[in-house]
Amino acid sequence: MVNDTIIITREISNSANDQAQKISSINDNMEHISDTVNENSKTAEQNAAVSEELSGQFEVLSGMINRFKLKR
């Protein structure tokens, strides 16, 4: 009876330790995902800014090109 209780207590302790390790691993992975999402967000903002700049440059270039008339 006492031995059974000791065995069960050890199993519970081992299971609790396993769960704690898995929870720690999940937390680490969630932190990694969060970092990746933040990095992707920053990259998207940079891409939007570059796209806006290129659009402005295209408008300027289009205006310059439209000054020229082709002879036929």
C-alpha cells in the first residue's frame, strides 16, 4: 500500500516535470513566432514605404517622358 502510493507519487511527479518541460518548449516557440511576426510586420512596413517612393518616382519619370513627342 505504501509502496503503491510512492510509485503513484513518483509517476505524478515525473508527469508534472514532463509537462513543465513541454510548456517551457511551447513558450519558447510562441516567443519565436511572436518575434517572427514582428519582423514580418516591420518588413511589410518597409516594403510599403519603398513602394510608395517608387510610385512617386514613376510619376516624376512619366511626367518627364510625356514632354517628349515622337515624330512619325
